[in-house]
Amino acid sequence: MNKQSFLSILAASFLIASCGKNDKSAQAGGTPQIKEYKTVVLQPESATLNSDFPASIQGQQNIEIRPRVEGYIDKIFVDEGAVVKTGQALFKISAPEYEQQVRTAAASIKSAQADVSAAKLAVNKVKPLVEKGIISKYDLESAQYSYESALAALAQANAALVNAKTNLGYTTVTSPVDGVVGSIPFRLGSLVGSNTTDPLTTVSSIGNVYAYFAINEKILLNFTQNTPGSSLNQKIKSLPAVSLLLSDGSAYDQKGRIETVNGLINTETGSVNIRARFPNPKGIIRSGSSTTVRIPNEVKNVLIVPQSATFELQDKLFVVVVDNTGKTKSVNITVLDNNAGNYYVVESGLKAGDQIVLEGVAALKDGTQIKPQSQSAESVYADLK
């Protein structure tokens, strides 16, 4: 090996050793890399807050169907759960005595008509004899009284026929409203009457349905103080339309209106009963269903934070605020009980212009240096609009 080659190898070794020393030095005492975090600058926003309340459904009318005559059930024309129209036949009661009453009344009319004809004939026969002075006026008056009595007997017979036909009509039990048939506890051959304890069935009118739910005193007080109107009726009319969530969580396609607020507070539960009415043209909702009434509340000029930008610690809610130097600080906030979807409405702890971290906040310690990657409010609150 010549002298020049030896010097080249020595220089290369020195260079490698120097680089290794510099790398270790950078790892030991160099500046750590600052991580980027998505942030947003808070500005007043508007949102719709939803308050959900469990509700039970009742038909606008739940009518018990009871027989007005006594007899045996001869026919059942409908089944449980059937949709029926006003006047549609539900049951047929076998009561032969009412058919006999109709026949008897009809025969009585024929007899009464014959009596009327005979009495009228007697009047016509006596009248010229009285005019000629052959018989006295007393005989004519007597004949006229007999004629009027026969007319009265005919009228009574006609009334008896109408009554008999009415009673016979009661043997066919019809639906008084459009609705849905409930349970049918009786079967063919069952003896029923007006004094029977259980109804033949129940027909629920479901063209409109009522949703009954309860609110607590705090919500009622807020409603009374903050809803426009000088009277309770005016306040109720000014309330927005409410929604209905069905048992599977889907939203019902018809909006409803709150109609009544019970004036008494239940001393045991501290709640007040509310009734909302919903149209039900397709008959989707049935009486007895369990649903949820959702009441919207529009709020304006409030600070809103995504739920993903918060974390809980000892039952308190926190967000991470970034100052002008890029350092973080956890701030305790209070929020409204009802939220706007995946967002909280802030009551205290933040102000307009504060910059908060949007993700990974639970792992950030106070004083951590980060590189804010500011996001537009439009993108952060896209599904709030």
C-alpha cells in the first residue's frame, strides 16, 4: 500500500466517525419535532337543539263497541287489527224476537189501516144523514171521534214498526268511526247484551293520533318565561312543530303540534303532562305504541364545540385551548343539557376568538408546544348547518 492510499483510507475513517458523533449529538441535544394538530377558532354560531321525551300513543278516539240488544253472536265480519270504515258491519247478533216484532208491527199497521178506512166510511155515511136532519149531530161527532181514534191507532202502529226495525238494526253492530279494530274477546255463539261487562271490541280512530309525554318543572318554567305570548294558549300556538321518532329510531314523516299543557304538576314526579297531535293518514302509528317526541329549539349567537374536541375528567368536561405561542392549556367548560347532534353548546369557559384543538385532546398535556393546523368553521360545522 502506497502512502497516498493510506492517507485516503484514514480521511474516510475520520469522516465516518465525525458523522456518527454529530448524529448522536443531534439525537441527544437537538430540537424535538413539533406535531401538527387540527384546530378551529371559535365564533358565534346558530344551531337547533333537540330535546327528546318518551311518549305513548293513543288514537284520537278509542271507542268501545257494545251491543244494544241481547242475543247470540251469529257472525263476526272483521278480525283483530283490521282497518274499518264508518258504518262497516262488525258483528251480527242473532235475536229472532226482533224480527218477530217487525212482522207483528207490520201486521198491526194493516189492521189499523183497515180500521181507518172503516171509520172514514162511517163518517161519510153519517154526514149526509145529519145534513138532511134524519139523525142527530151527535152521531156524526161520534163517527168522527172513531175516525180520529183509528188514525191515532195507525200512527201508533207505524211508530211500533219504526221502533221494531230500529231494534232489528241493532242486531248488526257497525263501526261508528274510521279506525282499527282492537281485541275481540267474544266468539261465535257467545251471549251478549247491553249489560255485558266487556265490550265486543274497541275501534281506535287513528286518522290523527295523540302523543302523551311529560316534562319536568325546570323545562316548564323555561317554557313559561321564554316562549312569546301573553297567555298559555298563545305560548302553545307559538311553539314550533315537533317530530316523532318511532320505536325503531326512524323519524316519522309527519310533523305534529303541541296542543295542551296540563295545568297541574304531579307532586310525586315533579312533571307535567303534554299532548301533541300528529296526522296519521297511512295508519302507520297504532294506539298503544311507544315513541319519542322531539322538540326543536333554535339558538343563535352561541359558542359550539364538537364533542370529539372534548374529554372528561372527574365528571368535568374539558377542551384544549391553544395560545398565540402554540402552547396548550386544558380548560373546564359547562354546556347545555341538550346538545346539537354531535356538538355541545357552551355556557361558560370559552369566548369568541379562542382556538381549540379538534382531535387527540385527551393525550395533550398543559404547556405542550404544537403546530396549529387551522380548519375553516364551514368544514368543522358542516353537518350542523
